[in-house]
Amino acid sequence: MTLPIGVSVVRPAPQAMLDTAREADRAGVPTAWSTVAGISPDAVTILAIAATQTQRISLGTSIVPAYPRHPLVLASQALVFENLAPGRLRLGVGPSHRPTVEGVFGIPMEDPIRYMREYLTVLRQLLWEGRADVDGQFLRVHAALPARTEPPRTPLYLSALRPAMYRLAGEISDGAISWNSPIPYLVRSALPALRSAAEQAGHRHPILIAHVPVALSNDESAVRAAALAFLTRYAQLPFYVHMFRAAGYDVPGDGTVPDDLIDGLVVSGSATQIMERLRGYLDEGIGELLVTLLAIRDEEREAREFFAAIGAS
């Protein structure tokens, strides 16, 4: 049985993203994920198109920023997707970051935990029960699915960095999606918060989907250069800086990425060496992995090789 390892589809152009999704599907990769980012080409739309051009692969958002997109709008998009490819959508949502939400969209980012509770409640009621009735501090929604439309019961996941958001994920979602979080931190802090909240709410254990950057190379200097290019932005975002510090890394917040943080986040080597490390992460209790491949020399070749290794696992 193929290991539960999905891939992040991060290409600049929609057609390139579609090509990557088709390649992953042919190789037997279980899930292709994509981030909805600012005013970049919309990943929800691209993934819906990908659903019509692939056969088996699940397609997930990791994540849709919640503040700029009303939950009814996202639910209507999910209905289109579920009609095109029943059961293959995995819907990840999250608050995103103040520099984006307030600085780009101009939307006040108030109380992200409370806002995400209301947002996920609307999605859960509508997509699982067929009707949403929520009168919250931020959202007041009364809506029902169209007549004769069965609730698709789309899996819902919440992005999380710190224990409070993992607790919320355990309470009201199907799982949590981490991003650039060291595995020991997830095992020590995230999993206990996720599981204890789920138990208190009377739910089965939700899944923790752990994001891992990987580089298909043994060239240490090339791997570090690719890692710096990928991680520098995150080392400036306050939510991530707080998480890195809680995980034990001295990140100053000015974009500096310490060497030990790269060592703690990025898995590199041959495809066989990388897969062995990823198996170890799953053995530690991580339910699923979401991998971003950091290109070193030939992105397309490296992607094909890594996808094949996942499909053969």
C-alpha cells in the first residue's frame, strides 16, 4: 500500500500545475496539494480542472485563506468540485497572515481562532448536513444546499502552527495541516493538543498532515541555497517566528534562517534516503505527510523521480 505522502504543487503557471498534477496521478501519488495565495492564479479553480484530467489522485487545498473568501463562496466551489470528482477534494482552510490579510486585502484580522471556529462551523454544517445556521461574532449565515443536492461530506482541515489552533482543529475539523514545522515539535506539542481536544469533543482522532520540504540532492551547499530561498519569507512572518522559537530555534524575525532550522526542517539526499526519513516520521505518529520538493538542478526530472518513489512505496 502506498505510503500517505502527498505533494505540494507549486508552479507559477496554471498549465504547469495541471501538468504536475497529471504526472503525480500517473505515478500513484495519493494526494496533490496547492496553496491559494493572494491574487495568484486561483488554486481551487486549477484543482477543479485537474480533477477532470486525472483519475485517482485526491486534490487538496493547503490552504485557502479564510478572511478574503466567504465560507458560502468556498462551499459553492466545493460543490462544483465534488460533482466533477466525487470524494477527491480535501479542503484545507486557515487564517493566513496579517501582512497578507490586512496589508494586501485590507481586511481586519481579528481573533483568528474565534473566526476560524465560526468559519469551519459554517462549512461543516453546509457540506456535511446540508444547512448552515450560524449567528456568530463575525459570521451570520443562514443557508441551505439547493434542493436534491446531497451534502458531499468533504473532509475539512485546519492549518495550525501553535497548540491553540491544533486544539481547535481537534475539536471541529477532520485534521490539521502544519507548514514548515519541525517534526519533534509536532510530536511534542501539536499531536497532544490535537488528540486531547478531539477526545474531549468525543471525536475520533483527527489526522495530522505534516508539511516537509525535501531536496533530491546530496550537495549540501545547493540544498542550503534552495532551503534559504524557500524559508526566508517564513522567517519574517510573526506567526512562524513564534512557532520556530517555541520549537527551540533562535529565529530573530528579520528573515535570517539559522542553519539548525534548515537541518531540522529539510530532508535531503537520494530518493531512497528521503523515503526512509519520511517513513520514520510516519512511525513517530504523524498521520500523513505533505511534501514540497525544493528544486536543485532539474525540477521536472527531480519531481518525476520523487513521484515514482512515492508511488512505489
